[in-house]
Amino acid sequence: MIIFGTGSSTIQPQKLNTGDCPYCKTENSMWVQGYKKYVHIFWIPFFPIGKKVYTVCEHCKGVFEKKEIQNQKLLQSFEDFKINNVKTPWHHFIGLIILTLLIVFIIIVPIIK
């Protein structure tokens, strides 16, 4: 029986100094945070499959996607974070690295003998 599925990792949240919350209108209370999803087999990540970026208000705890943001400064900060900070963590490729090493080992051992 093979156990497989998806998981996610949180990318470092970052405080935004511009904009106010679309819901409670509290100024300078927004954080932007990213999540990277990956496929795993036996809980070992093999490869990434997507990313999501959200803004979160620290006052009302509201979570907002890009389409819910009206403030242009907040939208620009959101896009800058998405482009610059949402990088795929190296550990999302551990399964592929292990698989590659196993294949190389299987190919090289008969050649050495």
C-alpha cells in the first residue's frame, strides 16, 4: 500500500507597512504570507505543485486573496512579495533527490563489479 497526498509549507510572513484592512479598515495591520503545496509519498515531499499568497489582518484576523484587495499600495506590496519572496524550499525536492541517488546507485554498482 502506497500512502500519497499533498502537503504545504508556510513561506516566511512579512509585515506590510502600507494599506489598511479591506474588512475592518485598521491601518498598517496587514501581513502577507505564502504557502507552497507539494506532492508527497510516505510523507516524503517529491515536487511542488503550486503556491498561494494571502494577506492577513493582525487585528481582525481576516484572510484576503488578491482579488479582494482594493488598495493599490497594498496590492503592489502583495505582488512584490509574491514575485520576490515565494521561492520553492529545497526540501520539497527531497523525494526526487533520493530517487535520483537510488537510480544512480543501481546503475553504478553493476559497473563497478
